[in-house]
Amino acid sequence: MIFADTSFLISLYGQDVNTPVAKEQASAHAGPIYVSSVNEYEFANALRLLVFRQKITAASRQAQILAYEADKKAGKIVFCQSDTNDVFTKAESLSLRHTETLGNRAYDILQVAAAKLLGVSDFWSFDSKQRQLAAAEGMNVGP
């Protein structure tokens, strides 16, 4: 099972320096990519923030959301609902073990916590701190 964080999704559905790698990784993977409610919220908010920062247009944001939704409908992206309390409890546990040594941000911890609760083996991210956290928790990191 592969879980993708928001940085991977932004690269997969947008245009940035990591887009070619994200598209190649996703194309090479035969199964679905799993996401949580944390991802969905942060993905949509990150796109809105890119519009605010004038990095993308509102039309581009909408196109990326529609492409993401189409991939969900096609089964390429699988949304997994996690109990919010369980995610926060797991995140607090991860924070206690790793934040003071790895320097992770709250949303990064929440995404790794959601992935851990789903029992995924692989965690795809372009965020170096998040990759360190996922690796410290026994997940294979990519791409």
C-alpha cells in the first residue's frame, strides 16, 4: 500500500520541479495511491494558497482538483477515512518520539500518523523532514 503526502499530490497534479518524477512514479505503480482526510484538506488548501501567492491561477487550481477527483473516481486515488481522534492520538505519539530530534511540523506528523493507521508500507513525499519521519516509523519512502 502506498500513501502520498500533499507535496507529492501537488507535484503530481500541478507543474513544479518534482512533477516529472511524480508522474513517472505514479505511472510505474500498478495499484492505487492511498490518501486520508488530512491529505484532501491540505491538498485543496495548498492549491488555494498557490492562487493567493499568484503561483497558479484559479482556473489551474480547479483543473488540478478536477483531475484529482477524476483519478479518485477511476480508483487511482483511494480515500481512506480515519477516525480523527485516532489520528491525533497517533500524531501526539509520533511527536513525542520524533519532533525534538527531526523537527517535524504538525501537518507532516498528521499525514504520517494517518498513513501509519492505514498500515501502509510505502510513503511518497518530496518533503525531506516528512520522509525522515516516515522512515523512522518503518515505512519505505519514495520516490
